Amino acid sequence: MNKFKFEKLIIWQKAMDFGETIDQLSLNFPDREKFNLSSQICRASDSIALNISEGSIGQSNPEQKKFIGYSIRSLAEVVTCLFKAKRRHYITEEQFTNLYNESYHIMNMMIAFRKNIK
């Protein structure tokens, strides 16, 4: 059923799952964060998979590398939002650690993927 090249990419699949996890997590943030941190972390986490897919469609290799770079930047933004959420006591230390480690794993996968683009 995979009709688009990006659907086969493990980094895209992981980014999709990660985005859903972040979305669910943000539902527990206070209402006052709805248009601030909740919105920011969700947009940044969605941007990871969005840029991976955009870079994989009919793009030259330099373009694909550029879009993976955007995904990496978005992931860094999510990590900063996670730090903010932890400092504001919206997430537990355990939630933070798990998501931080998952972020690090996805980051390393994206860096390796970008290095392998010829």
C-alpha cells in the first residue's frame, strides 16, 4: 500500500509516532498553554515528519538534505519545549527522560540518514 517513498522510511514512521505521542502529552498541559507551549510543541513535532516527507518527493539530493535539516531543527525545538514543560511541572521526570531519549534516538537516525544521501 506504500505509494509514497517516504512511507517506507523508518525515520518518517518514527517521526509520525513521536508526533502522536507529543500530541497526547500536550493534552495534559494547563489550558493557559493551549496557544503557547502546547501549540508550539505540537507544531514542531508535526514538522519533523512533514519535512521528511516533503524532502523525499521529487527533490534533488541537496534539497532532501535541506529538508532533513529542517526536521532536525524541529526536533531540537521539541526538546526545548520538553525542557520547558518539565520546568513548569507539566510532565514528570520519567516522561521527560523517555521523550528526551526517544528524541536523541530519532536525531541520530536523521543525522545518519542525511549523511547517506548521495
